[in-house]
Amino acid sequence: MSVRSDWSAPTKLKGSDPEWPRYRLRALAYGIGVLLKGDGYVSITRKTDYYSGSLRVYRAYKLGLKNKSIGFIREFNRACSIFLKRKTVRIANRNHDGHHEIQYCCKAFVLWWRGRGFSSLCRIIEAFPVEYLRGRFDSDCNVHGRAVDLCGAESHRELMEFERELCARLGMRTGIIHNYGKPGMINYIGQKRIVSKQQRIRFTVNARDFLNRIGKLNVEWRDHALRHAYKGRQWTQWPAVVRERAEALQRERNWKCKRIVDEIRKEFGESLPYTTVYGWLNVSIQKGIGRSELNTETRG
């Protein structure tokens, strides 16, 4: 654990301040992505111990991360060491649930963080959106097929609308925010039982765009899935009848993309990417045009 308090927040965001060059600001943006609704934590806890034979009570000001991915832990450790100007801390060995953990103590940073509103953090986020989004996606994304989902809860909707807009500004194709699962769903993280208290939400980003704009994920298995999705991939032209059938299933039966993909696989033997179906349906709905006017050959 690293303990010091001589820390001050940045006042300039262009790298002109010698105390806050751009590489340190980028590290702070990544840290904000992990700590703001991500997997990281900032806390003030009451501690007691014996010092020189007497009981001492004090407060501990902590920021840290607990995760199964050693790559994610190392990247967050590196970022914290840069924006706090400390040496990297020792990574704790895996616990019984398979998690590693790092922890820093910095009263000045924790008090600064606790006193910040979202609007003040936005200045840093918008100055370094790539690093911020990498921290958020490292914390709460899921890679499937040729798409990357950023997941959250209903209480995060306003933040996720902002993050979806950030992705669009960077030139990434994104889907709408939609609900998935139900409140009350039970999941397990190791041996810990977690009951979902809120409606879960997510939005999708095209995986190719993510690779081109963000570059990587630090969670090893997610990054592998992301790169494997496009290894040797070529553009595919789907027959017009496949697209027409997909649109008909959504229009007539109001089916979701996953069910449409499953039905197309049964009827035509074609494995459509979810993002392709999303694109077809969004074009059809937004433009409000009939099937006869749609382009009959679309790249997936």
C-alpha cells in the first residue's frame, strides 16, 4: 500500500503545466474511467490499531481495484502510479475467488474525488475521451461476435448516454441503449451471490471501429475475443431475400435481433452478425422506407 498526501489536481488540461504533462493527464482520464461507475473504488474507512501500546483510531483514504484480470490490474496500477506520482504498489495474490487487488492511500485525491461533480470531471473526460472510454470498457464491457457492449444499470443511463455520444464523436458506430435481463436476476462472482436490484442496460459499439479508435482492451480474454473476431475476416454480401426476411420478422412479429439471427440461421443456414441486423433494422426504422427501396446487397 502506498501512503502519501502531497497531491494536487490539475488546473490546465492541455499539458502546458509542467506538473501535469499530457501523459499524466491521460493516465488520470483512464483512472476516472475505472473509478466512475466502473470496477474501481474510492473509499474512506475507519481503522483501529495499536501503536506504542495504545489504541489508535484513524481514517484511511483509499482508491483501488479488485479484478480477476491481471492485465487490467497492471494497467490500472500503472495509471495510478503516474497520476498520483507514486511507485507502483505490490499486487496482492489471488484470493479464494480468483481476484487480484491493488490499493493506494491518498487523502488529497480521495477528498478531491468526493468533492467533484460530474460536470467538473467532464472537462477531463472530453479532453481525453479515448483513455476514459478504455477505462470504462475495461471495467464493464462484453465482447461477442463482432460487437462490444458497454453494460450498466438504469441509474447509470444518463452517464451511458454521454458515453454513447463520446463513442459517436470518435467515429464509432453505436446502437441504442436498451434493457436486458430483469431485476432480481441472480449471478455469481466466484462464491459471491449477487442479486440484480435494477434494470440492466447496455449499448453496442462496432468491434472494428473500437479497434481502430480505442485500440485495445486490457482484460486479456476480452481483447483476445475482440481481435479474433476480425482475424482474416472479409466483407460479405448478403442476399436480398435474407435482409427482407429479417426486416419482416421485426416488423410483423417485433422480434429482437438475437431471435431474428437464430431464425435466419434455421431458414437459410446463414450466420448473420448481430451488428448487421442492427444496422438493417435501424436504417429501415429511421428512414421509414419500404423494402423495395432498400439496398439489396449490404456488407455485414
